[in-house]
Amino acid sequence: MYRVVQRPITVSYLSLASKKNMADLGKILLGLGLLLVVLGSVLLLASRFGWPLGRLPGDMAWRGKNVSVFFPLGTSILISVVLTLLLYLISRFRR
């Protein structure tokens, strides 16, 4: 004869955990969306005021007959340094 083993039901715990994870994921996605809006606004303002983002020394552009390639190395380094300093200062003041 086969023996039936009953296991405890943990459905309520799993559903609560998944709801919490989904809420956290929603908050993260909203935060990333707001960050993209702010970044887009900054880039629009930068072009309006004539800041040379994308035309710095070190930005490379190559135009061929049917293709053009743009590699913004100088702009990428500048953005990396600014974000590194900003995140460092934020982490420093959170302690």
C-alpha cells in the first residue's frame, strides 16, 4: 500500500512574497523611468544652451559613402567622471 504524506501549505507565504517582489520591481521601474526623463531633459537643455556634449575632443566620427559611425569617447569619459563623483558624494552623505 502507498502511504500519503501531507505537506504543509505555504501558498499564502509565497503569494505574499511575490506581491512584495512585484511591488519592489514596480518601484524600481518607476525610478528608472523618472531617471530617463530627467536625463532626457538635461540633454535637451544642454543642446539648447550650446554645451558641447557629443562634440568634445576625443569624440570620433567617421562618415563613409553609405554609413556613418559616431563614437563619443570624450563625452563618455566626462559623464563617467561626473556620475562617479555624484554617486560617491551621495554614498558619503548617506552614512
